[in-house]
Amino acid sequence: MIGKITIGKDFYGVLAYNEKKVSEGVGYVIDSNIGQSTAVNMTQEFNLIRQLRPGLGNAVLHVSLNLPYSDQLNDKEFASFGCDYLMKMGFDNNQFIMYRHTDTEHEHIHIVANRVRYSGRITSDSNIKRRSREVLNDLERKYGLTQISTKIGGKKSLDQKEIEKTLRTGDVPIKLVLQERIGSAISKAMDTTEFIKLLQEQNILPRFNVSETTGRVSGISFKYQNVVYKGSTLGKKFSWNSIVKQIDYEQTRDRSIILSANGKERGTDQADEGNVEGTVKVEPRNNGTAKGTRNSAQQSKSHVGEIKENGIVESLMDESEWNPFKLELTDHGARKKSKRKKKRKGLNK
């Protein structure tokens, strides 16, 4: 279960949003302690209690509670869940209305509540997101729902966007896949070579941060399905400083295999020195003329480039003679010359 919380000033906006869902046939009220009416009338009812604390600006609680694809609750169960949530969050003596939406594949409800209690006291919003997560953890256990992972054993939990993507797509989060596979590689590997091999066998490409001067490795990241995670963002146990405590690593001995791994991650294969077979070598320019092309001075200046048979566009102008500033001056001069010609024609008439 993921809860998205907004603390706001205007009841009408959130009520109008939810009532629009109702009018479109993709939403309905499952519980409330105010009279269901138009957004205007319900706003007035909320504001009657709000007037008990006229100095409070942000009086509106708007929260959506979202189930993962694997979980289901009927209306009665979801209403009970929502009421338990409000009570544990301190909204046990407050106005509220609870909507269920059916416009997404995952089941979810929206709750609009007044932070001003019937007694005139204010329900605190201090640390509300942290408290919400703790309450949801308890209610997940109570209602037998899927548990959202928390920080265990040096692993970082999913953030809000990652959880929302999981709810939207139903795919296992890449962060969890990497934590499991990298953790397995760390526990099985005896040394750096075996660690890299085990990762590559699982289509994970490590990238080491290596100092060019000292050769010291200061960090590591992992590429999987074209997504790159820094080791530290996966959890403390996946940082390089932690990994080297669990495998046999020696800087001088392992330099070659680490540089080779970096080369594979970037699409090249950098050995300890120089390029090896299969890498791309960039030819240096020779006086502005690229290898295999004609000298630009021999080309027509009326063309910017020529399309070769392989689809690559090569410059036909001498790069030393062209730059954006010269082009601007040339264009500006041409416009001035054109204006002078027009003026002369006008005088001749």
C-alpha cells in the first residue's frame, strides 16, 4: 500500500476533482460523516468547522491510498481500512469523505478530511509522511496485504516514484532485482575477478570510479537494462567501501580487470594500456582535413556538406574559415548591401 498525502488550503478543489470522477462514472463515495452533495455545498459544510480556527491556512488533508496489483479489497474492507488509517493518523474526531476510484488498474481510494477537529483543536501534520508509512505498515499486516519493503540489512527501500511505477506497470522494480543479484554475487565471489564475472553472467555491468593518477577505486555503479544505479543508492552494503571488505581486492593486481570491465560497460574493452582489437580508434585531424576526404579548399563554398555513401555528412568548408560569428557578419553585410540597392533604385525613380 502506498499513501500519497497533500496538505492544502482549499476544500473546493479536491472535492470538485472527486465529484467529477463520480459524474464520469469512475468514482463513488464509500464512507463519509458529512452530507454528500455538490462540491460547493460540501465545501461550505467543511468550512463551518474550519471557522473554529480561522488562522489556520492549511486545513485540508487529501490522501490517496493505493493497493498493488496483487491485492484486492471490497468496498466495506476498503472503507474499514480508510477509517483505521484516519484514526491512527489522529483524524478520529474530524470531518471526512472517502471516494473509491475505478479509472486505474490498481485499486485505490481518496480521502478528504478537515484538520480542524469538531472540538476546535488541530490535528498535527508534523512528520506526517513518516507517520503515514508506519501506520500503513501496521495496517498491511492487519489486513493481510503485500508488505512494502523497508530498510533491512543495509538495503535501501523503494522511493515514492519507484513504488508508483510498480503499481502502474506491475513490473518488479529494478532496484530490488539489483539488490538481490548483486548481494548474491558478493556472497559467492572470492575475489574481484569472480565478482565481476558473476555480475556479467546476470547481465549486470559494473562501472568503477577509478582515479587516473593513483588508480584508486573510489566508487562503483551498476548498469542493468540501460538503467544505472550507484552502489550507495542501493544500500550501504552495495557501496564499494563495503564490497571490498567482503571480497579479496588488491589495487595493483586488479587494475587490468577493472579497466576491462569499465570498457565493456561503455561498449569498448579498455585493457591496462592502449586500445585492443575491436575498439574504435579516433584518427587525429591533419590541418583541418579529415582522413579519406578531399581538402576543403578544393570544394565548392556554396555547399555546407556532402553526404557520403555510408550516410555520414562531411564538411566541405575549411573549418578555419567558418564560424558562427563570421556567418552572422556575412549575413548582416548582405542585408545592408541589399537595403542600399533598394534605396538607390528609389532615388533613380
